Amino acid sequence: SFEIKSVEKDLHVGNLKLISNGSEITKLSANQEIAASAYVKNSKTQGANAVLVMAVYDADGRCVAIKTAGGEIDAKEDKTLTTEGYTLPANVKGYSVRIMTVDSLDTIMPLVTSRVY
């Protein structure tokens, strides 16, 4: 089973998943449009940053796409972050996707354990 542990207290990230057509997927398929999704809850009395990152790697381990979503999460706010979509190529053999949630694109401090597909 996969357990998500939040690094930042009072900023909770859950339901980190890879989706296609609005449904969670566990494997990559040819010509499939994919996106990443995560639920973020800010229990703080002030705003906090959270950025969802989806990175797609080819068979040689090269990053071929990065999609992001997020930014400021208001105090006591909860929301679902979803990246823009990316269409996989016809041959996905050796491809992988890593999704993670970080505090910002400037410092890239992980908020939770990343997930790899």
C-alpha cells in the first residue's frame, strides 16, 4: 500500500494520483492524455504555498514534459489541484511519470512523498 506523509504540519496533501479522463489510472497507455491531481488542505491561520508537479520521462530517463498546478492556498482552505494534461506518445515502453507536491517552484521542498508510475 502507498502511504502519504505530510512534511509540513497543518498543510495536508492527500489523494495524490495520476488521472486520465477524470479517473485514476495505475499504468500508462499509448496516446493517453494524463494529468496529476491532489487534494490540499491548509489548516493554518495564514496562507501557504502548494504546487503539484507532474514530470514525464521517456525510456532514456529524459524529462519530456513538466506540468504544474497550484500556488497560494488560503488560510483554512481546501482544494483539489489538477495539472494541465499531457498526451503520451504511441510507444510508452520505458516511460514513467513522477508526481509530487512541493512548497514552490523556487525552493522545491517536498510536502509529501512523491509517487512514481
